[in-house]
Amino acid sequence: MSVYAIGDIQGCYDELRLLLDRIQFDPAQDQLWFVGDLVNRGSKSLETLRFIKNLKEQAIITLGNHDLHLLAVANGARKLERHDTVSDILNAPDRDELLHWLRHQKFLYENDQFIMVHAGIYPFWTIAEAKQYAQEIETILHGDNYIELLSDNYGPNKWDNNLKGLDRYRFIVSAFTAMRYCDKYGRLDVNEKGSPGSQSKDLFPWFELSKIKNKKIIFGHWAALRASGMLDGPIFYSIDTGCFWGGVLTAFRLEDHRRFSVTKSNG
């Protein structure tokens, strides 16, 4: 069995299928890890969700900011934005089934060697703390009273162990799904999106401040990292290679760290 981690798809369904052909994916044996942002921006978000859902136990998903945005829009917690391409999901006959499945996915997943998250692990958290906080959010999102959690993108910009309620939960969500840069005191800046070197001097890529040494971290969310040579170990593995934005869609094989990719189609 091989395990492949796949970068942000964002509705690029045709490229996903090409990539699975490229790696000769065997659904009877192989497992796919999806780093999040399954939907939005690309034209085939509905096909993407249906396909991944039908993979059942062969697919492991961590949720991204675009996935949460879809859930928020579907529940009236946010408005559909001009560049959103999720209306096909919202109008689909199996909409409720797909959305129920989506919100029951994870924020963090690990095996013996690797951890997968969408944006990263807040550099002032231990792995044990990150797992605990991910479980807190998963419990809320999987329960009945989850809509309020989705009604705002961001909470406070700095972690405090004494944070409670929505401030606590929204910071955790921001860290797992929206983080790129923070300062040396741990204050997040989710507005800076460029590649390292383009940011304000007081900001650092989150992984430069991280103290994690005993696990390998797979993450997506930051397509601009590919312009700076990408991260390819030994601790951090960036696999959002900007398929929708004219880049490629990447699969990272965990067993040997080999990357496979396909370019964006013209269809």
C-alpha cells in the first residue's frame, strides 16, 4: 500500500483525475490524504466533493479555509463572494449529504511519522496541544451547534491558554486553516500572503518559529511558497503548488518522499 498526500485541489477535478492516473492510484490498496481546500475557485467543486466522498476509507481529509467557507455560506453564516464557485454544490440534490460529510472531516491527522494539517501548526503549540485543540474544534463542528463557529473568519491574533468560548475556537481555526506568518511573539498576520521575503520585517513564516522536531508536517494553503523553491523537508513539506493559479497539482508519496504532479488543463 502507498499513501499519497495531495495538495489544494480547489475544484480542479480534471487535474485530480489526471494526477491519480499519473500515480496509478489503486483504490483497493492505496490511501489518499487531502490537505484541504477541496473546493472553490475551480469550476468543478461538486464533482470533486462527490468523488472524494465516494473514496470512503481510502480518503483522509483535513479541512481548509475554503471548505469552511462553503459550510458557512451553506448555513447562512457568510455571504457568497464574487469569486466563489460553489453554487453547484449549494444547488445539488445531494447537497445536504455532501455538506454533512464535509463537516465531519478533521483538522489534524497523523500516523507514526507524519502530521497533516491545512495551513500549519501554530509554532507556540506542542504536537500534543495541537492535537487537543484540533479535537476541540472537530467536536464542535461534528455536533449540532456548529454554525456560530463559522460566522466569522478570525478570532484574536495571539494565543492565550486562558482564551475561552468563540475567541478560543476561532483562533484555533485560524491557526489550522489561515496561518502563514506570525511575529516572534506569536501574533498571526493572515493578510500577508506572499512568498517569504516579501513580508514585513517583523513577520516570520510560521514554520521558521516552530520547535517541532519529532514529526514531519505536511501542509498546503500557501501556493506562493512554490515561487521560493517550496519546502521539501526534512520536517516541513509544503504541497500546495497552486494548480488553479496556473501551477500544478501535486501528490507527495509518504513512503519515499517522491513528488508527482500534473499541470492545469485548459478545459
